Amino acid sequence: MPIKKQRPNAVQQNTNNNAIAATDDAVQIYDEAIIYKRGDYWQMRMWLQNEHRYARFSLRTKNRDTAIDKAKKQYYTLMSLMLAGKTYYSKTTKNGVEMYLKQRETDVEAGLIVKGRLSTITIHLMHFLNFIGRNVKLKQLERTDCENYFYARTKTKKRQITISQTTIENEQSTINAMISWLYKRDETNIDGFDFKKLKRIDKGIEANRRGTFTDDEISNIIAAIELYTKDAEQDLTNESNLIKAITGYYLGVSIATGVRRGEQMQLRWDDIEELSDDKERGSRLIKITIRGETSKVRKTRKFVIRDKGGFFNKLIALTRLRHTDKSNATDAAYSKFLKAKNEYIFSLNGSTVITTRMISYNFDKVISLAAIQNVSTRDLTPYSFRHYYITQRVNSGLAVASVAEMCGTSITQIEKTYYTTTHAKMVSNALADYTMQDGLLVPN
């Protein structure tokens, strides 16, 4: 009967393979592991009996004694995994992100989150992969691996756009939500990263308020949109002109409605109802329904706006180009047809919405045409139209509760994030208890 050979210990096997000998640069850790130097840094290798392979990784230190201490901790961690019947070799961070996003796609189908939220989560996790690496094993992640995440995201030399602290905090929250989800499924050994605590933002400093526009700037932007889209309307058979027109109308509707990007992009013609014409003011009243399944707060809301720029009229005229058989129908008949067709409003073909890239590109063109100053330092984006819409209405004296209802947010959120005291409002508040009589201010 042949004698079964026993597997040599770590140092013996390394010596037999002429790989690493037991020298000052190679130290055996108990019976199953060895640490050795590669260049200036110490590495560890341990035989995993259950998986019939070695676990190899860097100890991230140049100091021999520190390497031994860290290796012993790793040894106990690996032994506990084996005794518990768990595996060391795991999926990569890329695999983990794919798993998590697939689950969130299911949440969209179940109506638990909206598509816009999924897009935001995806962007956050792509930044995480760029930072941590796509081929890092999930079970090799340590709680301190992301302690410099904020620095890496904000101090990149090539970065031209300023990233706010709030944006980074939101990304970190998304990342830890994913890590917690993976931990519960035994894909990681940690339930979250220990991100560095960031300094508290002083909400009272005007510079920390969300980027918004002034009244004069909005007037200039509306004029720029009309000029920008008028040029595109000369030939809407050209796809680039069609995109230019639709995104221009999109920006005009953003100013008029103050709705979130995801809510606006998913508007269908069935969500729009014309109430009346205001011939004196040259605009129409439009009733808009934001469906619960497209709303960030998962609640249907309805509100009325004045279509000052006639952007909905222009969108209807543009949509007629896709339905040549209906081009001669009356406006009422065509509106009824659009509701029945129930296509997306901001779309090239009615079935797919325009992209955020299209919107951002044409937003920059319009802002440049309107000669808006200091765009990057003021953190101005298409979403800034929502900030302007809310701030303008609050500062105009409209009840905060009414604004919150119209915009699908909370009173607390408006007071904390959107409510800013403009120069005009400060003057109005200062003179509130006075009246002007014969050119003099007289207390009431």
C-alpha cells in the first residue's frame, strides 16, 4: 500500500519550490502561513485547506515586527473563516456593485425607488470603484480603506468642477448601504467603512446655500432659451437641431415648474392638462400631475403653472412632426390624441426620454449665451432652476407649506436648505412696520 505524502509546511514547501527560503526575509507564522518580502513590503501567504489554494496579500508595511503582528491577526481571521465553513476567496468589488445594483433594479420594478434614484446610486458606486479598484476582493476590504475618500474625491488635480461636501457625504452613505447589504449576505467581513468625520457645514453662511439664480439672470436665461431654440426650429428634420429644441424647452419648463429632474423627464402627455388661456398675459394655465411612481417621495401631487414661454405649446408643435397623419387635426383633437398615445414629452421618439448628458450639454450652451457669471464657483446646474423656483416663491410671501406641497418636499427641508433671505426681502422686512407719508417713513 503506497504511503500518502503529507503536504510540507509553508517554509519547507517554499524552499522546495526554490521560491522563498527561511531567511530574515521570510518568517513562518504558525504551521500554515509565511510572510516574506517583495521589494520593500512584506507579503503574506497561507494555505487554505478547504479551498486547496493559497491566500496571498500584502501586509502594507516595511517593518518586520509589524508584519508579524499583522500576519498573526490575519491568520486568526482566516482560521475562523475555515472553522465556520466560510471561504476566503470572494467576489470582487466590481461583482459586489453589480449584485447591489441588480437588487436596486428590482426595487425600481417593485416601486420602492424611482429610476432617477437608481441612476444616482449607480453614479455614486462608480466613483467608489474608481477609488477602491475594481478587482479588490470584497473579503479583503478593511474598515479603514476609505478613510481618505473625501480627499481623493475633492483634491484631484485634473478636477475642474468643485464637488460639494454634501455630495461626498451622500456618496459615502450609498457606499456604506451597499457594504451593509453585502455583509448581510456574507460577501464581506465588514458592515461598513469608517469614513473620516467631516467638518460641520454652517447652514447660515450664504456661500453654503444651494446654487441658484437671480431674477435678472432668469430673465436673461429665458431670452437665451428662446433665441437658442429659434435657431434650431429652422430645421427640425436635423436630429441635432431636434435635440437642441427639446432640451431648450426642457430648461424652460424647469424654470416654470421647479420639478425634480427625474420627475420632469418622465412626464407623459397624459400628465398635462390645459386649463385656460390668459390672453392678457399671453400665456396659458397648465395643470401638471407628478405620478407617485416617478416622484422621489413616492406621492402623487398636482399643481398649476403659467406657461409663460409657451414651451408646452412648442412641445406639442414639435411632437406633431412625429405624427404627420395628425398634423391637420385641431388643437383639441390633437391634444386628445396625445393623451391617448401617452408618449414621453421630452423625447425624440416618444418612447425613450432624452439623456441627462443632452440636458447638461445644452444647459451649458444656454448659460453661456445668457452671459451668466461664475457658473462653476456657484455650483450652478439645471437643478438650480428648482432652487430658484422654491426660493422665489418663499421670498415672495407664499406660505412655506404651500410651496412644500407644490414641490413635493417638506417644510423642514425648505427652511433648512432653500430658504434664503435676499437683499430685497431684508429691506421689505425692515420696512414692514412703516408706511410712507409725504415722503417720510411713519411707524404704523
